[in-house]
Amino acid sequence: MEFGLLGSLVVRRDGVMVPVQRGNQRALLAALLLDANRVVATDQIAETLWGAGPPPSAQVTMRNYVRRLRQAFGDAGRDRIVAQPNGYLIKVGAGELDLARFEGLLARARAAARDGSWEAAAQAATAALSLWRGTPLADVQSDTLASRQGPRLAELRLHALETRIDAELHLGRHADLTAELQHLASEHPLREQMHALLMLALYRCGRQGDALAAYRQARRQLVEDLGVEPGPGLRELNQRILRSDPALLPQPPHPDTGPSPGAAPAGTAAPAGAGGAFAVVPRQLPRAPAGFLGRAAELAALTAALDQAGPQAPGTVVISAIGGTAGVGKTALAVHWAHQVAHRFPGGQLYVNLRGFDPSGTPLTPGEAIRGFLDALDVPAARIPRDLPAQAGLYRSVTAGRQMLIMLDNARDEQQVRPLLPATPGSLVVVTSRGQLTGLVAADNARLLSLDLLTDTEARQMLTARLGAERAAAEPDAVTRIAQLCVHLPLALAVAAARAAAHPALPLSALAAELRDAATRLDVLDTGDPTASIRAVFSWSTQQLTPPAARMFPLLGTHPGPDITTPAAASLTATTQPQARRLLTELTRAHLITEHTPGRYTLHDLLRTYATEQTHHTNTQTRDAATARLLDHYLHTAHTAALLINPTRDPVTVAPPRAGVEPEHLASYQQALAWFEAEHQVLLAVITLADSTGSDVHTWQIPWTMSDFLQRRGRWLEWAATQRTALAAATRLGDTAAQALSGRLLAMACTELSDHDRARGHYASSLTLYQRLGDHLGQAKIHQNLAVLAERQDRYADGLRHAEQALRLHRDMGDPGSEAAALNSVGWYHGLLGDYQQARAFCREALAMSAQAGHRRGEGYAWDSLGYAEHHLGNLAEAAACYQRALSTFREIGDLPAEAMSLTHLGDMYQAADDPRQARDAWQQALDILDELHQPDAGKVRAKLAAAGARSARGGSASGQQ
């Protein structure tokens, strides 16, 4: 898991965002994370959530918040948040919490600064600062946390800024820092250290007068705001600048930041080692990339791995295998970092481009690479054997005992790399590849660094540096949009910036508009140079694939996203699941797709656009057949899941799947619910795909499969949107039954959205269609739905009339599950009309019939209705027991809106029982769910809580029904 505090509160599980609802639940999680792996006392948590006066129900409510957090975290939730005798503790592993990573990197930066290792200090501090995404706790509603933790975190960030800037000043980067320091000094006018850094930077830039003026400004601010003079440190610095103290000027680099004193100049001989006869010191690294920005965390990780290995790792060679997708900047990072650490390898540097993914399609052989290295090491041609094993042996002999940096760029696979590894310890081999090269990790002790896309901040920094600060500042929104459309891919950003530079009069908004069209985006990012064209660079990766993987990749472009599973890929390509898994693994190793969570694969937008382009080079019949199989896969799996969630739902006949389709095997309610949770965003995209490709049957049937899931999760807007699409498709088909069903489901969604007029219109249309078809079950369900609509408008007598009509129709058909639901509706409306004895009789009959039919949701509603009747008959203990049974059932089946309904009724009952503490606790739990689902009923429950709070403040007691 990943936890983020340095900005908005963020939780991810296996890379997927975990929703944590607003309010006190977020505050509780933040409080636990701020003291991760330590017990936080319940009194401290209560103060965080409610301030100095927590409610009497604080302990119960706190337990409910913890329960919901555990549920959100998944299977490991109970192990994550542990109850202790006097509080709670959240277990966070190494690297999981951004604040802990920040503090570790800051400590490393300070230690490096104490040692005078300024490059390491700057990298670690920069990496620490890159973890900040905004103001900590900004979306956490807790005055206690804001007042106690906000200033501490802000101070930590300022310390990191000052550490980084101090290190960079020692590295002679004063010219690059003055603008930033002027802004920081203005932003923090009472912070003397910031003024001191600004004065020093200005002085080193030859701006002595500006440095002295900066001191005067700082002094004026301190005197005016605090009535104090600057401290001795700042005053002394001012005097030294007045004296033009030469000691303030940049000093020569420390040995760990400049060339090693023992290193020989390029082209000269070094002391002979084991291969002393040929001890020339080569300097083959390419020129360091100009204006390299970002990647602070990756640079720090590479340096840390090198430091941990030590200068003489016994029996091994240190390998950093840097992998990533095409255009992500592997070579730039590797070369930039290699220049930073080159001084640690006095034996010299070797470099070779192995052309593993070259447009020529001809990778360099290990023999060719070794021969080039032997030439660089000044081995006479007469001494070089003809066969590869002997050449490799000579190469190992020449490099034995020497501390060398060897960069193997653009490697195709492990077999191309292994012959080039030295045999003795002490050297560093840096390998870049679009493949994962996991074999090097397993067999050669490689440190694997998989390079991802740039962060949003890094992408904007890169564009700003290339466009110029003034031009970027004039259109900041366009810069952000260009970065997004280039998916933060360094090569795409560089090409877009070059296009803008070539047309200085072109507004950046116009460039963003050109990139917005996915059909032409790759054309905009085409420079004509194969090495700098997105389309060409992607093609080099696909050329190295096996034929089956090369056939799968373009078909993935037909999938609408956001991600695809192995079973879906198997259906898409008409292969078995084991075959599909092997092909997906090959594509992942080639960095053409990403396995962002176990078993789920995705492509970034530019690769998806490229894959989609490639489908146009395939046979149209092949492409259409793949799309049809994909639609069948999701329809048949969703159909199975829908019936597992609600076996009594409207019957729909689904045509058999096409040959090659492998629907997923689901066997339980829990599996079905989990599948819908994982796939519901994919299903929404699949509905759009079906609609756009003219597959009207899939377009109306897939929304039908989703309706129960969307209803139970309170996703009313998605429910309404999908059913509108479904109704249009059913109308195009001329399928009267499908029109009636889709119209009824759309009306139900409109009811939940309080769009009563539209709901009534769709119900009327569907009822007419059901009557025309002679479908009594459909008519009965319409009457049940009309009863709910009447209730929402406080027309309880009309609701009872519709419920009784539904019951008569269900009894004529002899369907126990549907009859039980109708019985409960009749009982409920009797209760709303004040006839509680009748309500109890009908609801007891409904409960027995639902249990006999195995209709769990019907049981839950019957228990809730029975609780309502018992409550108003004065049997409050029985009512509480009924509501608890309803809650247990709704929680078991994952029906959140129904759970909130029963909690609200339970709170009403506790209020009637003169137990305001329990009432507020139940209402608060209901409100948490309704807020999470963005439900309009949240306002009613919030009003109940406010009224209860007002009564409590007046010292009164709760009584009566709200």
C-alpha cells in the first residue's frame, strides 16, 4: 500500500486509489499516519475528531470509523489498523508513507552536508522535496491537526529547501538560484536563513550591491514586524560582503564532487593493474544531456544502491539495469548520473550503444561490443583473438582489478549483456533497455530501476525550461494541458517543445489544440527524424516482439480501457488464458504495456493511440471479430455476476458467446461483487465501444447487467447514463421487451436522482409496453416502482395502491421472491399511513417468504420494515433487534444505500427511546455513507444531527419521531 500526507490525503492499494470518505474518517486516518507504527491514544484521536468536547458516543463512532477504514483497505485491513488497550496503531512498511520517505531523505541530505558531500546532499534534498504534492492535510477537516501538525510539516519542508539550496550553492549553482531565493525570501520575510542564502547567491553572482540591499530589506522587515535586529549570523555575513571577503566565493569541488585526485587525465596511462599492459584510461561517456531536469528520486536511488554495494562488493559487479518504455528518458538519466559518479571509477569509462531496439533492426553482437572495448583499452589488434570466447576472456583480463564505469546502452536482452560484464569486483555496469532484464536481477545481482513517466511537476518544469520561463508563464494552463496530452513522456515533451520553438508566434493553446485530437496526435509529434519521432520510436519496440505478441499489441488498442485483465485479453485474441498471460508478460517486459496492479494491464495514451493506429494495418475482419469477442466476454461475465448478485432479477436471454471467448468463472456473490468493483469503469467504456460500433444488443444488455451493482453502490448518475444509452439501443433494435425493461431501469435511476417527472414518464411508457406484451411480471414491477416514486413525493396512499396492485399480479404468477417483495411494500406503506398492526403482519409474512426463497436483499428490507412497525408500536427493544438484523444483511451483501436507510431508522428509534447518544451515533454512520455516495438524503440526516446537537446544548432530551 501507499499512503500520502504531503498534499491531499491519498491511499493506494496495488497502485489503485482507495477512496476514504470525507469528514472524520479522513481525520482519523491522518492522525494515525502522522504517528505511523506508534499507538495513538483514543483520547488524542477524539480530540482530533471533535475538539475539546467529544460526544458521549465518541468511542462507538471511532470503532465504526476504524471498521470502515479496514474495509476500504481490503483483506489486510484488520492487520493494518490494530486496536491496542488504550488506542489504535496503523502499521506502515518501509517506503509506504511519503512523510517517512521524506524524513529519511532529509536526514540523508543533512548527513551528506555534514560530510561535505554536496552533490549527494542536493540529490537527497531534491528527492525529498519531490514528494510534496501540495499543502499537507488540506483536505482533512481537523482544526487540531491543522494547528499542531501543519506548522511542523511546513517547517520540515523549509529545512529541506534550505538544505538543498545550501548544497547547490556549494556546488557553484548560485546563478540558477537567485530568482528562487528572491521569491522564497519574499514569501518567508522573517526567516533569516533564507535571507542569508539569497545574499550569498547574489554576492557570488558579482552582485555585491544587491546582496547588501537584500540585507537592508531583511533588517527592515525584522525591525518593523518583530522589533528586533537581525541575528549575529546575518549581521556577520553582511559585514563579510561589505569587506568583499574572498572566502565567500565558490570553493574548489570537494573530492567526492569532482575528479578523483588519483585519476589520470583523458588519454594518459594509469598505473598498471591486473591488465596493466594495456592500462589506458578511456573516457567514452557521451556528453551529459544539457538542461537535465527532474528524476531526483531515481538519481538518489541509483546513488544509494551504489553506496550500499561498497567500492569492492565481493565477487560481484554492481549493475543498475534501467528499464522503461520508449522515449521515457532512460539514456538521458543514465548518462547524467554516470557523469555524477564517474570520479569514483579511476579506471575510466566505457560506453557502447548495443542497438537492441534500433531502427535498422540489427542489434550489436557481444563480439562487436567487446572488440570496440578492447580497442578503447588500447589492446593491439594482433593480440585480439578471432573467436568470441577468447575475446571475452581477454576483455575480462584487461578489466580485472580496475575500477571502471561501463555503460551498456539500449540492450535487447540478458544474453547481449552478460559477455560484457567484468569478472572481478569494483566496477559499475549501467545497462539501459526497454526490456525488464529480470534475468540480470536473478542471476547477476542487478539493481533494477524501472523508469516511469515524469510527474506532473517534472513535466511542466521540462516544458518551461525548453519553452522559456516568460512564454510558459504567459500560458500556464496550456503548458499543463500540453504536458497531459504528451502523457508526461520526456521524448513527447521534447518534440512538442521543439515544435513550439520552431513557431515562436504560435500560441501554446494552439499547440495544445493540435495535440488534443488523438487521431492526429502522433503526426504532431513527428519530427521527421526517426530517432525523435514518437511513432518511429514505438515501432522499434514492436519490431522486437515475437509474432504472437506482435499480433496481440495492436488488438489491445481496440480495448477501450482503462485496463485489461488476462481473461479479457484471452477472449480478445482468441487464445487460452495461459497463452494470453505469456504474451502480456512479453509486452510488459518490452515496456509496451504496464501491469499497474497484479493481473491488470494498461497502456498510456500515446501507446494506446499507436496501437490503435496499428489495428488499421490489420485485416478489417480480424479487427471486427476481436471487438465482437471482447464485447461477448464482458457481457457473459457480467451476466453471470448479475445473477449471482440478484437471482430474482428480470430474465434476459443472452446469445451464446462467439468461438474463442473465455468468460470469467464466478461462483459466489462475493466474487461477483468484487468483479463488478474491479471492472465497472471498464464496463462503462465497453458500453461506449458497443454503442460506437453499432452493437445494439450489447449496448442495452451490458447496462442491464450493471444495474443492481450501480444501485447498491449509489452510483445514480452512472446508472441513469447507461440506461439512457440502453434505451436508445433497444429502440433502434425495435425490441419492445428491451425497451420496456431499459425504460423501467432508467425511471428507477431518475427516481433516485429526484427527477420525478422524467421517472413518471418513463414508467408510463414502460407500463404501456408491458401491457402490449401481456407481461404481467413487468407490470407488477412497474407498480412497485410507482409506489416508491409516490413515497418520495409523500403520497403514501397512492404508494399503497400501487403496492397492492403489484401484490395481486405477483400472486397470480406464483413467484415467491417477487411476491415477498410486494408483501413488504404493502406492509411498509401501511406503516407510513399509521396502520402499524397491518404493517407488522404483512412484513412478517414477507420476511418468512424471502427467507424461504433465499432472497437476502428482500430479507434485509423486510427486517427494516418490521423494525419500523415495532418502533411505532412502542416495542423499542424488538425494533432495535430488527434494525440490527437488517444492517447485518445489508452489510453482508454490500448494499450501501440500504445500510444508510436502516441506520437512519435506527437513529430515529433511539431518539424515541430517549437515547440521544446512540441516535447521534447511528445518524452519523448513516451520514458518512450518504456523503460518500453524494446522496441528496444526506441533508435530512445532517438536519437530524444538527437538531440533536442543539437539544444537547440546551440540556434537553430527544423524544418523538423526526
